Amino acid sequence: MAKEFWKKHENLYYAITNKKVIFGLTIFILVILLAIFGPMLTPYEYDEYAGAPYSPPSRQHLFGTNIMGQDVFTMTVYGLRTTLIVGLIAGTIATIIGCVVGFLAGYYGGSWFDEILMSLTNIFVVIPQLALLIILSAFLEVRGIMVMSIIVSATAWPWLARAVRAQTLSLRNQDYVNLSRISSLKVPRILREDIASNMFSYIFMSYILQFNGTMLATVQLEFLGLGPTKGISLGLVMQNAVNWNAIQLGMWWWGIIPGLILTVMITALYFVNTGLDAAFNPRLREM
Amino acid sequence: MSEQVQNVMSVRNLSKVFKSGVFKPKYTVAVQDVSFDIKPGTIISLIGESGSGKTTIGKLILKLIKPSSGKIYYKGKDIEEIRNKDELKEYYKKVQGIFQDPFATFNPLYRVDRIFDMIYDSFGYDKSNKEERIHQVLQDVNLVPERTLGKFPHQLSGGQLQRLLIARALLMDVDVLIADELISMLDASTRIGVLNLLVELTEKKGMSVIFITHDLNLGYYISDESLIMYKGRLVESGDTKKIYESPVHPYTKMLFNSVPEIGKRWDPEEEFLPEQVIKDVEEFYKENAGKGFAAAGENHYVLYSID
């Protein structure tokens, strides 16, 4: 019974037995758990005076306190939540827009429709991302999580759209698509088995990359003071640390620990990404 | 019309022009004004150099691309009128193809068995003896079922994949088979076996084969009729023996002269000039201006001029 299940879903089997995927996913899940349950582990609020300022990591204050006596651990876990949510929403929006535009342009490749969609995409590609983000963010005085996500995703989708279009174009003309057509396969089945499934791993991995990219872009904006106007975020913690000369004053825990968590999480996702590549592509499997 | 019914397939004034780009479109003429008939139970070979439009004709017949102009009739019926799903299914049940590149013809994510599953799923064949029949056709093409079924395409060689595709075509009882460079990836010993199998099938079951090739020897070995293509046009057609013995068109003549013979080494004195062929063809058309596509003998037609 179990054997049959794995035979049918062998991609899944290869994915969850891949060492890189296991390693990356474990770290990623730990970070997620930290974001979900972290706030329950701390007795403090992120903006209250929690203890003696300037104290290094200890049992009471896991990541130490900052110059105002706020608990860095509390700020980090709350900030992680915001950053993850913005990254997730923005990554999802960017992936959906990228796939829809890319799939349509590829499917109607060579037509006016394709030409218009690609012109639009090219315009977005040459817009300097950071400059647009700064202008957009500065223009909107009140910025919530949703607005942040839309701003970030606006510049994240074009590369995916171009890549998906190119993939669709080449897949559409593959001989195995032709063989399915002369085998009278129904169009939805051709799209599913011949086109989408050959692109699925690519899209899934792009999603991970998008998630990474949007998270970094979010932190970048927050670091420049253009993040959500209310609440706390990883970038904001780091911005404050820099503004208060934390490193020069010897409070390394204030800026370095949140940055390190972000780095570790993004590296873990890259591991998942490369591991999945091997799992999804039979040619990269070791037989 | 009665003539078209007798032929299993008739191609009339078929042309295909590919267009690329929207703002400054570029046009590529792949097939121009091609007409021919296929009688039941015959093998007809389509011979020409790369880019001469052979594969395009195959794809047009398989309804994978639309013709720019001209008609294709299958048993007297214009295939452009086949739009309905069920009609199309009936058409593909009887008209099948084998593509040039066996590696590209298999979806890399699925096991090779999928090509058999697909036809069983869509054409409603009796599934009770499925395994038996598949084993039988695999043995017909010299494959060991245990060593091929259940494998991924990348685990098999080009020749094995090509034979799987031939087996797929054998499994279906087709009227017309379009075989694009069918045995290009097979070794010499298997080749003859597969060719003989094809000839046997045409004789037994009345299947017609359009054998697309650039190999003149193969064309002669297997086909009853030959079509010589040059730059998208049909330049000479008719009885294979007649064309091979007394070619008329300068391109056909050049083609036969350029076949390396067994037992003959290359000669440094001999020069091959592609420009010369173009010149010869132009001159030939000029000399015979006004004649068009005309008979040069019984069942032997030559394109004398393009006007």
C-alpha cells in the first residue's frame, strides 16, 4: 500500500529524501515556528521597557536589550512575522502575475497580444527597482502590510513572466506535445501533463526565489525607513540599530542577530531550491 | 472527385508560409504549390535536402499546423473541415505520424509506457489484451519488453525510442503513416528489419506510408513512388524506378550524382558547387518556360518551369 503510494508520487519521494531539501526545510520550519510561537515565549511587548538597557544576551533577555531597554528577542520574533507575511504575500502576487502574463504571452506567441504583454514587461524590467520602491513608498503616507506587499511585488514579477513565456513557447512546439495531439489527448490533459508539469518544478522553484527576493526587498525598504508605518519589522530593528550606532557601542546583538536570522532563512530556502531541482528532474537523479 | 476517393490521400496546391514577428514580419516559404496523391497500400518517399519542406508537409497532413493555401483530402474529405473533436479522433485513428527526433517525442517526466497508455485512453481499444499486444509489437521491432517498458526516456537510446514509436504505430491499425526520418537512429542491421516490416504491413493491411527521408538509397529500397522536393517545391514525382533511372530535373540529377557509393573513395578532382545547382535550375526553368509541371513519361512528372 505504502509502496504503491510512493510509486505514484515518486517526485515527492525524491523531494523529501533529498539531503539538501531536508537540511533547508528543517531550518526554514524552525524559523517559521520561531515566528509563530516566539511571541508566546516572551513575557514582554516589543515596544515596552523590558529590563536594563545595554545588557548582552542572557537568560532573561535571550538576544539582549537595546539602548532603550527593549527586548531584542521580542522585537525580532514580532518583526520576523511582519517580514515573512509581507514576503509571502508579495511573492505570491509576483508569481501569479508572472505566470499569467508569461503563460498567455507564450501561448499566443508571435501575436499582437504577445507583443503588447512583452512590451509592458520590458518597461517594468528597465525601471530601477529601488528608485520606484522609494518613490512609491514615500508617496503613500500610511503603509500597511498589504500596501507594502503590492509595492514590492510590482517590480518582482517581470523576470518570471519572461522566463515562463520562453518556457511555454519552447514547450508548445515540442514533439511530445505533437505526439499527444495526434494521440487525440484532450487539451486540458496536454496542458497539464505536457506543458504545466514540465514547468511545475520551475514555477515552484521560482516561487521560492520570489519569496526570497521579496523578503529581501521588504527588509531593504524597511531598513531605509520606508517599511510599514505601524508596528515592527526585521528591517526596522536593524535600522534602529544602525541609527543608534549599536555596533560602535558594542551592542552587536541588536543589529547582527536579526540580520543573521534573515540570512540563515534565505540560505535555507536556496538549499531547498537546489535540492528540489534535483528531485523534480529525473535526469539529475542519481540512479 | 471519384479520383480523389480512390486515393487514400490527395494533396492539392499545398503551400505554407511561416511568418515571424509582428512589426517587421519575416516570411519563410516552406512549401509551395505541392500536389500529389497517395494510393492505398503504397509507400511514397518524400526526398529532399534539409529545409526543403519535407517535415512541414508531414505536419500539415497531421493537422499540427494550418496550410496557408491549398487542400488536403483524406478519402475525398477536406481535412480542414475536420474540427469536431470526435471527427478529429477518427482521423487520428487512421492517420498517424512518427517524428524526426525520438528524444523530443517523449515527455521526459513520464515513463515510456505513456505513449501506449495515451492511445488506449483516447481511442478506446480493448484493454483486456493490452499487455499481450504491446509485448507482441515490441517484439516485432526487436525490442525486449522487460528491458524497455517502465523506463524513462533518458534511460533508453535513440534507436530504442524510435522503435518504441514504430511499435506504437504498429499497434494502431492506420491507413496512412507519416514516417519522418523513420530509421535515422537505427543501426544498419535493425534498419532492414524495420523496413521489411513496413513493406509487409503495406502489403498485408493496405497501409500507406509517406516516407520522409534524405537518404536516396532508402527511398529506392522501399518506395513505389518518389517525390523530390527542392526549396519547398515538388520538382519531380512519379514512379521510383523511372525517376532513379532517368532523372530529368537538374536538381534530381545533382542529388543522384552526390550519393557516395560503397567501394568508391572521395576524389579531390571532383568539385561540388552549390551555386552551380542554383544556376542549372534557373537555366532549366528558362529553357522550358511555359511548360509548368508536366509529364515526362508515364507516371513521371517534372517541374519544367515556374511561371
